[in-house]
Amino acid sequence: MCSSFPISTALFFLFIAFSLPSVLSLTTHEQWKKQQSANDVHPNDMDPAEAETLFKIMETMSSDRNWKVSNPNPCEPGSSWPGIECKLGQDNRLYVSRLDFGTPPNPTCKATATFPSEIFHLLYLQSVFFFRCFTHTKTNISIPPRRISTSLQQLSLRSNPALVGPIPPQISSLNSLQILTLSQNHLTGKIPKEILSLTSLVHLDLSYNFLSGTIPDQLGSLKNLEGLDLSYNSFTGQIPDTIGQLGLLQKLDLSSNLLTGGIPDSIGNLSFLAFMALSNNRLKGKFPKGLAKLQNLQYFIMDDNPMFVSLPVELGSLVKLQELRLSNSGYTGAIPQSFSQLLNLSTLAMQNNRLTGEIPVGLSGLSHIYHLNLSRNLLAGVVPFNSQFLKRLGRNLDLSGNPGLCLDKSVVCNGVKIGVSVCRSNGNGSLVQPLRDEAPCQLSKSISLLGVLCLWALYGILF
Ligand SMILES: *[C@@H]1O[C@H](CO)[C@@H](O)[C@H](O)[C@H]1NC(C)=O
Ligand SMILES: *[C@@H]1O[C@H](CO)[C@@H](O)[C@H](O)[C@H]1NC(C)=O
Ligand SMILES: *[C@@H]1O[C@H](CO)[C@@H](O)[C@H](O)[C@H]1NC(C)=O
Ligand SMILES: *[C@@H]1O[C@H](CO)[C@@H](O)[C@H](O)[C@H]1NC(C)=O
Ligand SMILES: *[C@@H]1O[C@H](CO)[C@@H](O)[C@H](O)[C@H]1NC(C)=O
């Protein structure tokens, strides 16, 4: 009895002694310490050349503190700089794996910060984020010709108004890049063909720059691309046919450029596409064959293009659509009945076109819709929506500027203004002709008249 206690205690401590190292090894820090002691390397050891390069980068970028003095061991766990992560290299020394500047609590960038091309010499660097770093001193993206680290997977240079010049062709040497974000800078010139050899790219975002030229045909070689954003630049020419080879593409944004021609038929190949924005270009002509194959499309944003065709029935088969924007594009003909199948639609914007005919009755069955703008078209007939529908959409329903539309008397008095007059009744059902000079809601008018009378009476009683 008495002897069993020390034995179980000893077993307990034995258990602890054996399990502790494995528990500790869960944290990379301890694992690293263990490896350090095993190799008899001092825990703070960074490759000296690597440390020197890092200090140089810090000096170029930030004046938050004197990094060399305040953080002599920049990779040391616990004392590492914010915005900097390190990892153990093959030689058991520490190397920089991540640099993140410009967003708190990371280092801020000084006004004279320029692009530190030394980052490409950090052999284990995997990700770089420079946000609002180059704001005053003009600088360009320069990539040294030799001794380039090829471990970089993510390069994100965003919102740097003083980052000017072209995207250098040497970018092709960063052959592990998966995410390249160069959005909201002041980059000029063409897309270098070399960028299209970066076949590991999953996301390419060059939006909000001053890039020009055509979208290269070689785009099709970026087979792993899931997101492509070239919006808000000055790209000209056609959308290349090869876009249909980007079989994994989920997001495509080419809006606000100077693109011409039609949407290529090959786009029907993009079966994973969920977001497509082509607004504000000079696209025209027929919709692509195979449009109906975009069965994952949720957002189709294509305002402001000189299309001047009729709307394809196939659009109605894209049942996952939540937002469909086709305003200001010269569309003619009727709104296809098939749009009534878009049961997930929350926004339908087709204002400023030349659409004719009646509003399809089926649109009243779109139970998720909360924004419907059909204003400034040539639609005619009786508005097919009941008062419940009008109430639900409220101010987000706009049918104004369609002289041929009218609203049935039974649905008018709900206090909602949709910009349509009441139909003239001729004792024979509704006549499809608006009464322009008649107020849209007789009842609300008489109520407000009553209100004025009441106020006036009240005024008289009080004074
Ligand atoms: C980038 O800037 C460096 C240094 O100011 C300059 O020497 C180089 O010509 C520039 N490169 C381009 C392509 O503008
Ligand atoms: C459609 O995708 C397949 C497979 O990704 C590709 O081989 C083919 O060339 C593409 N077709 C078009 C028209 O782009
Ligand atoms: C409609 O949207 C909901 C939620 O956004 C989603 O769960 C559902 O699958 C969608 N329906 C269709 C037909 O895509
Ligand atoms: C509908 O479109 C017109 C024309 O672009 C615009 O003026 C109006 O504000 C829009 N209405 C709604 C409710 O969005
Ligand atoms: C009533 O409707 C019928 C058919 O729509 C039409 O022929 C007739 O002229 C209408 N009557 C009046 C009084 O408008």
C-alpha cells in the first residue's frame, strides 16, 4: 500500500519527462532551440550577410528607430521586429521569410523610402507586403540581374503613388510567385510578356495603374490563375481568345479600360467563373456563344459598353447570378422572359438602354431582389408588380423615364414613388396608357391634403 505511492509518483515524473519534449516541440521556437543546441549554434544566429541585407532594407524603408541598435538580432524569437518573420534555413541559421511594412503594427515607411531591390537577395523570403510605402520619392520596381532568390511566393506592392515606371521583365525570374499584387501604384508601360512565364501564378492584380498596350495572347499560359484583375488601366485591343484556357479562373475584372471587340466565345470555357466585370470599356456586338456554360457566375457586371444588341435569352439560365448589371449599353428589344428564372438575383440594373416591350410578369417572382433599376428605357404596358413587391424594394425600385409604363390603380397607394403614372381605366380593365397629368397616388394625396387641413385647424385653435 505504502510503497505503491512512490512508484506511481516516479512513473508520473517519468511520463512527464518523456512527454514534455514532444509537447514543447509543438512550438516552432522550442523546436528551433532544440535544433540549435543540437548543432551548437547560438540561438540568435542569423547569416551575417542576410542580417546586413536586412539592416540595409530597414534603413531604406523606415525611420521608426535605429534598427541595428534597438534590434541587433532581428530574427530572435520574442524580440523580432513587427512585420518580420524568420525561418530556419538548411544550415540551421535564421533567415527572413516575410516582410510586411506600412500597416500597423508593422514598421511605417518614411517619406524618402525607395524600393529596396535588396529584398530579392533574401534567400528564404516567401512574402513581401509594402502598403502605402512609396508615397513621396519616385521609385521603380527594380530586380537585380543576378543572385535572385526564387523562394518568393507573394509580392504585394499596393497603394504606392510614387512607385512609377514599368513592370520589369526580370520579374520572370521570380518563378515561385503565386500572388502578384501591384494594385494602386503609378506603373506605366505594357504588361511584359515575361510575366506570362510565371506559371505558378494563382492571383494577378495589376488594377488601378496607368498600364497600356494590349492584353498579351500568352495570357493563356497562366494555367493556375484563379483571379485576374486588370481593371482601371488603359488597356486597348481585344480580350484575347486564350482567356478560355484559364480553366481555373474564378474572378475576372477587366473593367474601366479601353477594350474593344466582343467577348470571346472561349469565355464559355471558364466553368468556375463566379465574378466577371467588364464595365466601362468599348465592348460591342454579340454575347459569346457558350454564355450559358458559365453556371457558377454570381456577379456579371457589364455597365457602360456600346453593345447595341438585344439581351440573350441564355442569361436567364445563369441561375446563380446575384448581381446583373447591364446599364448604359444601348441594349434593344425585350427583357427576356428567362430572367424570371434568376431566383437568387438581388440586383438587376438595366437603366439607360433602349429596352422595349413589357416588363416580364415573372420578374415579380424574384423573391431575393432588392434593387431593380429599369429607368430610362422604352418599356411599356402595365407594371406587373403588386404593392407588396413595391413596398419591399421601396426606393431601390426605379422605373422612371419609361413613358409607356403605367401602374395599376390597385397597387398605387402605398407611398412608394417609382416614377410611373397610374393607368387610365376605361371600365374594361386597364388601358396600357399612362395618365401623365394625374398624380400617381390619389389616396396619399388626399391624406396629405387632410393633414394640411388638420394642421391648419390646429394652428387656428392654438393661436
Ligand atoms: C529605375 O530607377 C533607377 C534608379 O533611379 C534608374 O537607374 C533606372 O533607370 C530606373 N529604371 C527604369 C526602367 O525606369
Ligand atoms: C478550353 O479549356 C481546355 C482545357 O483547359 C483547353 O484545352 C481549350 O483550349 C479551351 N478552349 C478554348 C476555346 O479556349
Ligand atoms: C442562392 O444563394 C444561396 C446563398 O447565397 C445559396 O446557398 C444557393 O445555393 C443559391 N442558389 C443557387 C441556385 O445558386
Ligand atoms: C437608376 O438609374 C438612374 C440612371 O442611371 C439613376 O439616376 C438612379 O439613381 C437609379 N435609381 C436607383 C434606385 O438606383
Ligand atoms: C374593351 O376591350 C376590348 C378588347 O380589349 C376592346 O375591343 C374594346 O374596344 C374595349 N372597350 C372600350 C370601351 O374601350
